[in-house]
Amino acid sequence: VGDVCLRFFDQAGAPVITSLNERVIGMKLEQLRQVKRAVGIAGGQRKFEAIRGALLGGWINVLITDRFTAERLVA
């Protein structure tokens, strides 16, 4: 449903394993979890499921978003 650093995850935040993972040069999701402050910047109705998945999966721990998304996340 979304991606962080070109690493894909589903609605629950679980990693989605694809052949693309082996071709991406960059941080792996496991490495991202070890980062003290992982900031996500996203908003809007189209991005809601991906934002929620990133939060549920622990891929981000700081979110900069719009009011609509923030209110929907805490509802």
C-alpha cells in the first residue's frame, strides 16, 4: 500500500517482499527501525492508508501531515 525508501509495506505495515528489494540501493526497513528519528512527510486522502501502514509498521516515528489526515488517524 506504500513505501519508505523504496521498500514496500502493506496496510498493516508488514514488509512486502518483491524482486525490486534486491535492486534497491539504500536503507533496508530493518535498518530504518534502528534510526532514532524517522520522519515521514505525507498527507491527503490518497495517502492515508500508506501513512497509517507506515505508522503501524514502525517505519516512521515522526509524522508531518495535514489536518484531515491527523484527525482521521486519531479517530
